[in-house]
Amino acid sequence: MEIRNIAIIAHVDHGKTTLTDALLRQTGVAKEGVSMDSNALELERGITIYSKNASIPYKGTKINIVDTPGHADFGSEVERVLRSIDSVLLVVDAQEGPMPQTRFVLKKSLELGLKPIVVINKIDKPAADPARTEEQVLELFMELGATNEQSNFPVVYTIGRQGIAKLKLEDESKDLTPLLEVILAHVPSASGEHGVSSRVLAQPFNLGYDNFLGRLAVARIYEGTLKNGANVFVKKPDGATRTGKITKIFTFSGLLKVDADEAVAGDIVLIAGLPDIYIGETITTDENAEPLPAIAIDEPTIMLNFLVNNSPFAGREGKFVTSRQIRERLERELEVNVGLRVDFAPERDVSAGQPEGFKVSGRGELHIAILLEQMRREGYELQVSQPQVIFHEENGSKQEPFEETIVDTPNEYQGAVIERLGTRKFVMKDLRVHENQVRITFEGPTRGLLGYRNQFVLDTKGEGILSSRVIGFRPYAGEIKKRAVGSMISMTTGKALGYSLWNLQERGILYINPATEVYEGMVIGNTSKGEEMSVNPTKNKNLTNVRSSSSDEAITLIPPYLLTIERGLEVMAEDEYLEITPQSVRLRKQFLSEIERSRSRRKE
């Protein structure tokens, strides 16, 4: 059977998963309502976090499809996938056109010499402009240094939701057959001249985990036929070799894993039996084979501490609260989360009463927030410090990560966005107006974006779209003054009462509802004037036996800005921890009492 391997790449929310689901339904391997996004967090947020494999049969050909994430924070997932496939479907929204992540994934594909097929999706949107989008895609190809062959890409127009594809906009079509025909015509066959090789060469590009089988490798077979029970050599990119035995092989059929006795060159398979296998290693039956080229992964850009929770409410909700349990969970995460780095031996100042913890580095706030959300759902309880950017030293100068940021916003909000990003050391590179919308391109330090997204939602009344991608390390941009608000800190422990919150809401934005339990040193809101303020949210109204005209005023509370993990990571100050438990997200000062905070300030 012929095999074709493709990955679906795009900016977040341009319709990759919807299109893949439609292909699975049309070829009869998935029912209505079944989706590639199977993880609970993916379904809730409507985004892809982990790349996934599926395969569809068409005209006697097996088409392996890998659906990749669109968020820059999960870029390490995309890079690994691109190494193991033969062509990509670049999906672009017909209204939005190419976005930062489109550029990121396309750049990676072109560098690897892949020839993309461009899919212009959502052509049924009221403001869709397929012709303009196609022109912008071609410009992007040229800009990224595509060869003549790569720039001469086939274009398919689709409506992913309805499962319709067309080669020309005026064509009549009722399904995705035109897209499947283009895949057969333009994607090279994977089971080519290597199929007859006597030795096996395979390389894992992703990892999985099974409670019974242990660690699993998702691998592409480049040469030979891999048999179940085979004794193999596993080679690191530097040539170091160890032995192992394949205990199970699964191939993909639709979204299902199918037990197989053997798998041939060109196929993408799931392998069990190699407990210490890692991404980018080479699996072979020939001890003298050269290892396949290593798979490089972009470095992390932000770092924060994962600490044992030592707040007054510690241990109330979590099942796993000790540093040993947190360490074991992070070790498990490192097996499958390649963009993550953990330093298990960070310094801690015992004299200052700091809890035990570990330094965790990731690709962005969302990357870390997803991990924290998964941990709290599993019953873990911990606290984290404010995310900090990772700096590099190069030729004696300090370097920091920079990002390209694209903002789409209605015209009337552009002034606020430009001013706000300007104070955060961002430089405007391009501004384009289309009807009453404006698209502005900025470049600036990652530090400037930390904590900005919520402000952006307020500045654009929720109508703006902000997306960014890391463009590398550049010289340090200088100090950035970001925090215009101070913290409102509880000076007592107890239950917050509506009456005191009613009085406090004039001072800033509250993070808690009435009847929320608070403790001394917990941050319950921010102050608009910018200074820290200790308050008593548990104070009730003094009752007397004298009635006055003002005593029966109705209490009207503004809905609070309830903290989620992402919001907490954005609004927290340097001297605060975000406490995360299975049911609660709280913000607190590192030193809970006013006296301890004064003492630490004097020390500094």
C-alpha cells in the first residue's frame, strides 16, 4: 500500500483541527462529533496543545495526518513533527490572512525543504477575501526565501466546517475530494526506494505514555520493515549506542491505534518496549548505521519557581503537596513535554523562610499555565513565583528574547495600543488599514509582553486580537516600567464580607467574592493609585439601635476580576506567589505579615 505523510500547520484558530475532523468523517474512519482534540483542556479552550496522529484511506493510499498546535508556546511540538513528514497543508484564514504563527510554521517547513500545499479556509466568512489572502501568502513565501519550486504551490479553497473543498472559487463542490486529489498529486510517496532495505532506520518525533506499556515512541520508519519482537540498537545523535527490544507495534487507522506484527518504511507507528527512548534518537537493526540527524528544539524563554505551598490554607484541598511528589510529577512531564526544562537543585534562602522548590523554564506563559492547570486537576497543590525572562550572555553583552507581535484592532483603539506597547519598549514596524480595522506589527522584548494581554483586552474592549512569536535573542532593551497598580492586601484572616468589599471596590479592582475565605498577607485586589494598601475585608457594619436615613443603603458590588492561572501569572508582582490548589487560585505576598515585609524591604 502506498503511504503519504502530511502535517497540518497554521496559526491558532485558522481551522486545522476542524479540517482534519472533516477529512476523517468523509473517509469513513470517524463518526460525527469525534474530534482530534481529545484532551479535556483542549476541548474547553478550543485550541490544540499536543500534536496528534491519524490516518485516512483514499484510493488505496494510506494518508498519515499529523495535526499540530497553532500556539507559539507549543512550537516545539510543530518542529519535531515537520522533520518526519513529506509535505504540509498550510491552512490560512481567508479573512485574517497570514499571522505570526503562520510565518513561524511556514519558515520551519521551508527550511526543511518541504513543499507546502496552501489551503485557504473559511471562504464563507462575510469579510473573507481569498484573492488578497493568496497574494499575502505568496509575499510571505518570497520574504522567507522560498525556492521557485516551493513558491509554485497548489492552492485549495475550503470551508472546513461544512467539509467542502474547491480548486477554483466558482467550482461546485459537495465534499473534500478536490483536497484529497491534490494531496495524492503533490505529496511524494513515503514508501519509496527505501522499502527494500534490509536494515531498519526509524526516528521518534513524539512521545506517549501508557499505564501498562510505559513510555511509547511515535516514530517514522525511514528504511526497512520493523517487526514486533525485534532486537534493536538505539543511537543518540552523538553515536552512543544501547540495545533494546520492541515489545509492541501499533499503526494508526483513523484515530485508533491498531496492533501490528510489522510496519514498513514510510509509515508512522507507535513503538513500545524502549523505556528510555527519547525524541531524535535513531532506532536501527544495524549496529554500524550512522545516527539520523538530531531534531533541534527552540530554547525556553521564561523561567519561574515551582514551590511547595506554605500558605495558611496549605494542604486543605490537594492530595499531592510535598516537594517529592511535585518533583516526581515534573520528572514525568519531562518525558513527554520537550519544550520544558527543570532544574531540580535551585538555591533557596532557608533563613528567609523560603519553601523548597524547583526552577521550571518554558516557552511562554500559556505553556506553563497549561502544565499548572493539568497538575491542579490531578490533585496537586503548589505555589509559583512571578515568571521572569531568561537572559543570555553573548560577547560580554546581555541578550534577551524578542517577539514579533501583530495586533488587529478597530481603528479607535490603535492609539491606546501603540502608546501602551511603546512604554514597554516595542517598536512599530508596520501599520495597515483595511476598512475600519487596523493591523499593526511591532517588535520588542518578551519582558514587555509579560502581563500585557489582560490590559490589551481592556484597551480594545475585547475586540482586538494579539498574537506573537519569538524571533530570537537581541541586546537588552533597558528597564521597563509596567506595573501601574499596587496590591490590596488582607491584614486579617476570616471570611470576606460584602459590606467591607463594597467600601473597598472604590480603591481598585477586587479579585474575590463576598464569603471568600482570606488570610493575612493574601492579595485580594489591586489599587488604582499604585501603592500597596493593607485592608480588612472581614469588617462588618457597626450596628446601633439608632436608625438613620443612610443606614439602609443597598450594597451594590461590581463583579470581581476572578483569578485564573493565566490572569494570576500576568497580574502578580515580584514579591508575590501564586497559590494553586485543585479548587482555588490565590495571590499572596511572599512575606505574609506587614512586619516581615518591612524587614525584607529594609534588607534590600
